[in-house]
Amino acid sequence: MTICPCCGFEFEGDLRQGCAACGARAVGDPLPKPEHILPAYGRPLMLVVIGTLMVLSFIVELIFALLKQPLAAVSRLEESWIIPVDSWSLLIAAERAAWHLKWVLIPISFVVLWSSCRIYKSMQRTPSRFVGISAARRGLLASASVSLLVATLIGVTIPRRIREHQMGIDAGLYARGYTIDRALLEYRARHRTLPAELKDLRELPDPDGSIAAALAALPSIDSAAGYAGYKPSADLAAKEKPRTLRGAAIRNASANSATEEAPVEKLSFTNYELRLPGEDGILNTDDDLIVRDGVIMKASEVEKPATLTAAPPGETSRRNRLLRTGRIVEGSTLDIVSNDAGNGTQIFYSYSVAGTVYESSQTLDSEQQTAKHKYRPGAQVTVRYDPRQPANSIVV
């Protein structure tokens, strides 16, 4: 095979007879081949450089990730600090480095691995022409190892990243619920009642705009019918208007109380249930949030009563919570209801909090029914109440 130095045409024959393509002729005998041909190092060096750059890029990103982690104190007296190098810190930093490099390193890795494999195979066909094949092999393995490490670190953290993303969404929804609950408490502190419509909360001071932002996310809040997910309720037993029951009398002392007519009292809302749209933004779906007097639950987790006569949902948990965290105040029994066997089944009682008299009722459990004499009209009883919702109480 002869190659013409003028046009590069390849042909079988002697160049002194002339090139078949351009007609060029050799002016003398061809130069003899050298006794020693120096091996090439360009391709092996390329693989070594590529592998080194990929390793260094990951190490540098790993160091930056370590620097961003909370530092550990070596000595509080000396106030000296070092980078955390324990295995857990290294693993967390490696995961962060992999996620930071994913959009750059992963696409480059496919190109680098494909081209490096082709270069390495070309060297294996004529190994005598190249020097540093072992170094080229190490460079190829380094490139493949970094690519595999980054893909593994990203893959194992995907489920956790998905959970954290969902937790962030839920936190935003819960923050909206707590913001509205805070606004409702502030409204009740100002007006001694909860608002009849949720849009009435806009009259409250809102320097940071959080209340307006929470209300703006609710659908149809400005409609004529109001927001459908808000349902205030009145605990008729929790009121300031004195009334008289058999066995006890509670009324405000006044010199003219015997002759003055009692004023007509406006209905005061003391409790509420608020349904907030979930992630889909649609009301009355399973991902909605239910806010009941400051307690936030997911609609899918709320227990529904089996029948109309079933106990209200969460009654047991309400009593347990009041037993643990409720404040104690002395109250008095107003009346007691007994069954045919003479055992007390339900009592009416009253107590005072911050000058307001509250009246409520409670179904007695089996242990309380056996101690009927403790709940006779006029008897003193111990009441536990919720300081945020004083009308929410139990007799212990």
C-alpha cells in the first residue's frame, strides 16, 4: 500500500511510476523505516487527565459540602473549630455534592465514558505503539467510578428527597391553618366571639400580610355565601348570661336585678371547624386539612361517626388531653340526671374563668356513676379546662 504525499491517494504500486490520481512521482528511493519507533502517549494521557479531572471535581464539591455543614467544636475553652469528618458527615456531604453535580457530571459522564472506551479499545489493538496503557486503564476506571458513585448517591436519596418535598408542601399547608387559627383567636379576644364569616378576619391588623395571604388561598371566600369550609358553632352552655337551674342559682348581683329586664344576648360563637383545601387546591377531597379549635388533622385521618347517635369523634382524646394539660379550677354542680337504677348518668356544672361563668354538662363514666353523692346539686367539683378554649372542660 502506497500513499501519495501530494494528494493522499492510496494505491498499490511504486510511487516512482507516478501517482494514479495526481501523477506525482518520487524523486528518489523511499526513506528506510527507523530501527526504533517511539511509542505514543497522547491517548493514554488523555484518559488519565479526564479521570483525574472527574475525581478532583467531586472532591472539591465534597469539601464545599463539608464546609457548609455545622462545624464541630474541638475545645470550647480554645474556641477552635474543625470540619466534621466522621462517616455520617462524609456521607451527607457526598450526597449533597452528588446532587450539586448531577446536571453537569451525569451528562458529561456519558460522553466521557463512551469516548474513553473507544480510545482504550484502539490502544488495545496495537499496544506496542502506546506507552502508559496501565495509567490509561486507571484513568478510565476513575471516570467510571466517579460516574457510578454519583449515580448511586443520587439514586439512594431520591425517596428521602421526595418525602422531604412532600413534608415541605404539608408544612406550607399547616402554616396556613395555624395562621388562620391565630387570627381567629385574635378576633375572639377583640370581639368575645368568633367571626360569622371567615372574611371578617381582614379587619384585624396584618403588618406582615400573612393573614391576607392565607385567606387569599381559600376558594370563594368573597362569594355571597361565604367560604363553605368554615363552620362556627356556639356552645350554649358557655355564656355570660346567668340562668337558674334546679339546685343552684348563679347570677350577677345588682341592686336593680329584681326589677330590670335581662338584655337580649347576641349569640356568641365559641368553637369552629375549618376545612382547608389540600395540595390539589380543591375543597372536599381526601387531602384536605381539618382544623378544629386549633387542632389540625388530615381529612383522611379524621374518624367519622358510624351513626348519628355515636359519640363525637375524638372525645376520648379530648378528655385525655385535658387530663394531661388542662388547668384546674373549682366548680359547682348545678343538676344531675339519674337513670332508672338511681345512678347518676349526666351532670350539669358551672365554673368561672377570668370573671366569666361557664356552664356545661358531662356524661359520667362508670366510676363516677358509683359516686353519685359527689355530684349532688351544689357540691364542689374539680374542673379541668383548656386555657385557649375555656368552654372546653371536664369534671375529674
